[in-house]
Amino acid sequence: MSATRTAFADGALVRLRLGAYHGADSDLKSVEIKKITVKGGDRLSFTYHYKTRDIIKNFVEPEALALLRTALSRDFRSAQLATTGFDMDFERTGDQMLVNRTEVSGRAAPSTDHNRAKNRPLTATDKPWLKALGIVGKDGAVRHNAQDKFRQINKMVEIFAPLIKAIGAERPLIVDMGAGKGYLDFALYDFLATVARRPVRIVGVEMRHQLVADGNATARASGFEALSFQSGSIMEFDATGADAVIALHACDTATDDAIFKGIGAEASLIAVAPCCHKQIRRQMADGHPDQRLNALLRHGIFVERQAEMVTDTLRALLLELNGYRTKVFEFVSDAHTPKNNLIVAERDLRAARDPDAVLRQIAAIKTMFGIRRHHLEDLLGL
């Protein structure tokens, strides 16, 4: 601990890695720690590496060192500290601790500037759509109050662009259900058409007529000929021919409507970031969940989280039942939005190798949580 404290204070810290985790979280694999400089001063930045995602948390020195002390004494059996002057390896077996130190020379400390330029898909900020959506100002610079939104847009492009590129169609049709102002549509079209040179067609479906009119005007001003917006609800829209169906934060059962449209179109890709889970939560509250869940469902906030998990688990299983390989992961930091889970489903008719087994899983989950029907079941006629 003293070596880490000294390296942090002297600016000599290169990195610290905690490994051989044996704590209670089965998905956590390791933690990497480095020094960063933010507006509030120096911090120790912890990157928690899970099986399917990374989570970053920044701490002031006293708090970080307290966390490290607990981690090394209880949850992690090994650590590797790298500084500009030495390397130190730590291993713990039971009550026995082994520490090995090796001197090094000629090693420089990495930059701690957390606000340095990032490698982003979208770097040019002189685009009409960025100005129209309020991301950049008249000077062409990203507005101070839009920095998070710009990072979020870039992160979404990082995730969606490879998925779109993998679609076999020569010029895939992407349908964004509940497009809103079209942040994702403009960013994705800009990157694919002008940076990646991947021809696409994108249609944003939105009920609010003014947003549709504004989106089409901005698309024309940007020269995005194959990007358009259409008025109407998700269920009214004819998705025939869609290669990808996307819905970000479509509220409650609107997410199910988007999934249903994607399945009906036999889209190669369906990707949804669910928002609200009221339908299942109401059924859990009114139904008769297994009594063994009483402790988990005692508090309202836990009921809400369980409802989210159950709803999206059933969605993933129903997608699998209809010939899709699914995965669920966190697609933006919860610092930007608490609704940050993304369900990605890629069409693969081999996905549901045993449909009866999937149906049994669905039935068991519904019985356990006191759920009568999932909205997507009704849409699919199950």
C-alpha cells in the first residue's frame, strides 16, 4: 500500500493490476488502476473488467487506498504494480504473502490527462446535423453541456457500425423505431456513408410530426440522401425488407413492438435498449411470485430491478425461439443514462436448437415471478 501511495503522490504510477479474484461477484475477472487528472484534481481510476463489460469508477486517494486495502486482503490473491522506478508483484496464499520487487529504468509515466483527445469514429464537428441537434455551437466546437451526448453518440457508433457492416445485404435498410431527434441515425449514417464508405439506407420512425419534419430538413441540409424520417407508430410502420431494426429507449412494450417488427421482417439484426418495464412489474406486483423470492421483492427498488431483468431475459429467450442469437450488455456508462442495457440479436436459424426447452424456460420464469403473459408473447401469438 505504501508503494502505491508513494507512486501516486510522486507521479510515478504506471499501472496497478489486481488479479486472481475469488470474491462474491462471479462475473468480475480483474481490476486495473491508473492515475488520472480531472477538473477536481488527481484521481485513481479503477477499471473493473467483467466477462462481458468494463465499468470505470474514479476515486480520491484516501477512498481508493481503502478499497485497495480491502481488495488485497480479501478478494484478490495477486497484484502487479508498475512504476517508473520498479515493478512489484504481490501474491497471497491463505495467510502467507509473497512480495517481489524488481528495479527498472528508462520507463516514463503515462499521461494522466483524462480529457485528452479520444480515438472516436466521428471527429469532424463542422457538420450541419451536429449544429441542428445542438451538439456544436456556431464556432464548430462541441458545446460544454453536450460533451456527454457527443461521447455517447460516438460510443453508439462504435457498437452499431460493426454490426451493420456484418450484414450481408449490399445496401442494408436500417429502421430506427422511435427515432426521436435522430441522434443515432445521423451519426451512424455519417460514419457509414462518409467514413466507412458502406452504403446504407436509414429510416427513422417517429410519432411526433415536428421531429419528423426537422429530421428530414436536417438530412437534406447535410446531403444525406438515403436518410429519412417517417411519421407514425411502430406498429403502423411496414418494416418489410428491413435488414436491421433498432429501438433505443422505446418505452415499456414499445420495445416489444420493435422486436416483433424485426422478427416479422426476418431482419438480420435486431438491437434494442429497453426503457421502462411497467407491464411485467405490474404483473409481479399483482401476481403470486414464488415465496422464496419474498426477500428479493420486499423493497420497491429491488422489484423494479428484478422486473427489468425478467422482462429482458424473456425478450432474449423469445428472440432465441424465433431464430436469433442474442447477447445482452451495457452499451454506455450508467453515468450517462441508467437505461443502458442493449439486447443484440443476430438472425441464425440454428439459435433455438431445442424450442421446447426454451419454452419450458420461459414458462418456469413466468411461474416463478407470478407473470401471466409477456407482451411479446401476445404479439407473436404464443
